[in-house]
Amino acid sequence: IVSQAMCASCQIKGHCSVADTKEKDIVVYSDKSNNYKLGDSVDVVISQNLGLKAVMIAYFVPFLVLVISLVIFLQVLKDELLSGLLALGMLAPYYFLIWAFRNKIKKEFKFKIK
């Protein structure tokens, strides 16, 4: 998949750090009856439920961890700087768990050719 920022076709993209293009490799499952060749243009889809689950894992849960831990640390420590740093530190174990279970998570998220 070639992922491009929306402004990748802009005339001044060479002078802007926002315009980036990245290639991403994904595993796609399809019927054996389909004869796809390397370079064929296809539509790759994922179910809506898995898309929502990905948003929960990537954005919503870390946000909750950050906010809840910040509130708890502020109540206990009464120090904003230390509470903020500790709340940010609470994200490290969360992302470590995501990394540790990456193979299990990867098996759940299956892309298909439409």
C-alpha cells in the first residue's frame, strides 16, 4: 500500500514536512480462485468492527490510561509536573503490552480484497 498525505499532490510539497509518502506491506487473504498478480490494482478492505477495534487500541485506551492516571496522581501527589510525567510514564507499560502481544493482535486484523 502506498500511503500518501492528502497534500502529496500539492505544488510546494517539497518545501513542506507534512507531505510524505510511505509504502506499507500488509498480508491480504483472498480466495484461491482469484488470479492476482504483483502490481494489480485492487481494493483492500477490513471489517468495520476491526477498524473500530484498532481505533480503540491505538487512541481511546491510551487516552483513558493517560487521563485516569493523571487524575489519580494529581489527587495523591498534589504536584502537577510530577503527576504529568508519571501519567506519561504509564503509557510505557501499555505500549509494551501492545508490542508483546503484537503477533496475537496481528492475527485478528485480516485484510481482504474486495
